Amino acid sequence: MINADSAQVYADLRVLSARPTPEDEARVPHRLFGHVDAAQDYSAAAWATDAKIAIDAAIAEAKLPILVGGTGLYLRTLLDGIAPVPDIDPQIRAEVRALPVAAAHAHLAVLDPDAAARLNAADTTRVARALEVVRSTGRTLAVWQAERAGGIADKVTLAPLILLPERDWLMARCDARLEAMFDGGAEADVRALLDRCDVADSAPVRRAIGVREIGGWLAGVWSRDEALDRARLATRQYAKRQYTWFRNQPPEDWPRRGVGNVGALLALLEIEADDVGCTQ
């Protein structure tokens, strides 16, 4: 089983990212879970490189590589390839990442109005990425993204399955999981992360849902319940975006299945697994 979740790659966030437990990992071979240090500026491109290695290793062992996780950008990068954007000038990156998102979006509206119109003005990560690319390279991110290389979609046989559970069930599960995280060690995850001097404020790991909220709780800005409510809201908002992305962005011939309970989900996965062969 190969992880495709952008939070579960970090060694520092076992509880907060709901990574499989050591007991679960012992039951089935797992790859790319908790293999990245928080100080590393990890990306979709880096994950795609690691995923290719993990897939090749599984196939070499005559095992079926199963990718699981909800980071659509990771999967798209692996399958379709990545735009050959040159390395961003470090000074430009630092300047862009230091801007409030509203100011970054205003600059983007001047340099790349199409991107500014397309992106959510409050999406710190995507707005900053679009702005730093056009500032550093003189070309918009959309122009770069028209040139993709390194994808594996034409080299493997895929058996995709998109799970679109009932929304009420999904949101209830999100709420319950967050409370279990708060009770089960997420505070210690975040405390240890924030105590590290080598993890920059702009590090991707700090954008994981719950880090900011628990950090505010630890700093006395919010109570535990306020932090939990804020984390629940952020999770629900992310789940809605994720749901919409997987419903609309992957190819139309990828099967979408609605699942309303855990038993049905497990039964469905067993059926699908029986139909998949290990073909490269």
C-alpha cells in the first residue's frame, strides 16, 4: 500500500495526519508513510519520484501496488507528469511567501489575471505558487503546465476507484476522527513540531490541518474546544473541496462509488481487489 496523502508523508504528524498505526503497518506492507522530515520542503514532484520507486519495487516483488490517499495533485503529477518549471529564485520565493494572501492575490491579478480569477483569493498555497512562478520565470504557471513530462499513465495498467461516500456520513466521520486525534496525542505532535527550530514558518508541514489550530491552543489564543471547532471547520471545508475535485477532475471513465458505512466500504474494496491484476 503506497501513501498518496500529503500530510501522512511526514514523520512528525503520526496522530494528526491519522497515519496507520504500527500494528496496521505490520499487517500489510506500507510505503511512503512518515518517510519525510518536517524540515524538508516536500512537494508533489518529490512524492511522484518516490512513488515511482515504490511502485517499481512492489512490481519487482510480484506485488500489486495500491495507491491510497486523497491528494489529487500528487496523483495527477504521478500519472500525467509535471510541468518543467525551473527552480524558483529563493529571494523571490521568500518575498512572495512573506506576503499576506490578499496582497499576493492583488499582485497576481496584475501579473497573471487569469490565474487570479481562477484561484480562490484565500488559497495561500496556490496563490503564492502562481505568483512566485510568474515573478521568477516571466511565464505564467498555466503556460508551464501545458508542457508536462515524466508521467506514468501510459506505462501502467490502472484500476482506479473513487469513493464518494454520503456527505453526512463523511462529515460525521471527520468530526469524530478529529476529536479522537485531540484526545489521542495530536497535541504532542504539534508541540514537538513547533519546538523545532529548523522547521521554517513557511514549511509545507505547518499547513497541515490542525497544526495552526492546536498551535493557537498551545499559545493560549484559543481554548481546546475552540481549537477543535476551528479544526473541524477547516477539515469540513477541505473535505468538500476534495470531494468536488475527485467527483469532477479525474477522467469520466474512472468509476465513482458511493459508500455509506464502513462494512459496505470494506466489502467494496474486497470485490475491487479481486478484479485487479498486477500488470505493468
